[in-house]
Amino acid sequence: MSIEITTTSLITGSTNTDGSGSAENLTVENGHEIDLSHYTTFDDQGNSEGAWTIVDGDTTVADRFNRYGDHETSITNTADWNDDGEKEIFVDTADYEHYVQSTLNTNLSLTIENYVDVNLHTTYLENTGELQFRIEGAKRGTIDLSDGRSGGVQLDIVAQSNGPSWGNMFEVTGSSGSDRVAIGGKEGTEYTEFSMDLAAGDDWFTASVLNAPASASQIRFVDGGDGVDTISIHDTEAGTLAEVDFVNFEIISANEHELTLNEDVLSHNGTQDAPLIVENTTELNFAGDVESITAKEYDYVNDHGVHKDGYYEVTVDYDDASYTVITDSVDDSWLA
């Protein structure tokens, strides 16, 4: 049986001419709708492969699929970044349904590159393999994964900016599954802002290669939502989590960085019944008016039932509250 493959709904344009518009405003009336009626077919027994390309002005859509169930689509602005008419893009992946009905465990990948403002809405079925979305070179965007499947999504944002004006915010809504969301950048990431709600599932959030904010008023916020969520910090300029506000996370992976936690972090992550877990830090510190810190050995078994040695239960007392952290890094002075 052959399956038709069609691609996404796609509109480009520049509605933001005075700082007040965005890719969310793009329609077929005010933008340029690209004809993606081109399609190909493949046998769902997995014995075909192919590729096609559409060039429409400064937009190139390239599509490749193989017999192993990998399907990659890229949408690229081939003009200069921030060129009039190619600043914004709206993509709706609803048409993926036409081919993921195949019996293949299809792995889907979509890359959107060199647009200032990206509006991505994802829709897909339950029977696909891996789902990966990559936004490369955007200054701002709205990414909505909430209409997706329960299996989760991988989203990578590589931001860039030319300054503080006209908006630098990425708004992300996660799926009901276990998403892996990463934000990093090229040049100008000191202006990058984000507000993310990762919703349900055991999500993983990573901030990587971001410059420290240019202004104290900038927003860098992520809500882990329900589930056992992990926040991971990599090679940022600050080298800590201090520049990201985060709530409803159960695990912090410091990736061999020194880490300082304040009372705001402790009160909004982990719970009394399931304390915050801090792993892979070279040195753990606590900020604020700390009255005492004590630690004792802890028998830690992770969510996969694996026992992990070298963990401690740390109790941090402030004048108005007490918090418990499970960690693999302690100061000798904390040991009772």
C-alpha cells in the first residue's frame, strides 16, 4: 500500500513594520502562501526512498525520506536575515497526518532556518517515531506543541538577535508527553528572552551557550509542569542557573558547574515528599540568610529503580522555612 506524503501549511511575510506585528498575525490575506501540493509516495513496507525541493522566491523547502523511516523537512530563507517579505514564517504541521498513518515507525524532523519571527504549530498522530523540530537563527517566536501526541517532542531553538528592540521573546507551550527542549544561540543572545510551559510529562530543559541578559528586566522563565522534570545548564556565560527563573522542576543537572541555589529556587522546585535532586555539580552553595546546613548519607534510587551511590540528604534552614535537597555534592562542614 502506498501512502501520500504532503508537507506543512506554510505562509511567509512581514506584518511587523512598526514593532507591533508578529508571525502570529500571518494569514493568506497578508502573507505569501507557498504551494506545497507537491507530493510523492512510498511503500509502507519500507522499500522506497526519495527527495524533492520546492523553490518559491527566497524560500526553499527541501524534503527527504528513506526506507528506514526517517523523514526530514527543511524550510529556509535564502535571502539575507531580516529582509523585507521574509522576516516572518507561519508553519502548521497538520498535514503530517497524511503520511504518519503508515505502518512505519516514522521519525520526523523539521528545521526552520533564517527567519526573524517563527510561528510553529504542531499536530501529529500517535504512531510516529521520534519528532524533532529545530528553529535556527530566529530572534523571536511562538512554538505550540500542545496538540501533539503523548510520546513527547524534541525542540531545539538556536536564537540570534540584532538588538533589544522589536521583541526577543520565545513563547513555548509543551506537549502532554516527555519533551526535550533546548535553547541556545548565535550572536546577540544577551537580548534573548523566553517564557516556556512544558506541561505534563517527564520533560528535560537545557539552556546552552546563552549570553548573560543585557537587562535585569528581561524574562527567562520556564515552568516544568507536571511529571519528573529536569533542568540542565551547560556552557552559559554565567555558568550557573542564576539567569533563568524556573519552577516545578524535580531535578537539576549542573553538568560539572558550580551551583548556587537561593530560597526562591528551593521553594518553587521539588516538594516536601519528593525533595529537589541536584546532580553533577562541582560545588553546591546556598544563598541568602541561611541559619544552618546539615547533611547525612542518603540511599538514592532513581525513577528507573537504579541505586546510585554517593548521595546525601541536605537540610537547609532559613529563618522562616526549612528545605531538603538530595545531592551528590556536599561540603564536609555539613556532615553531622
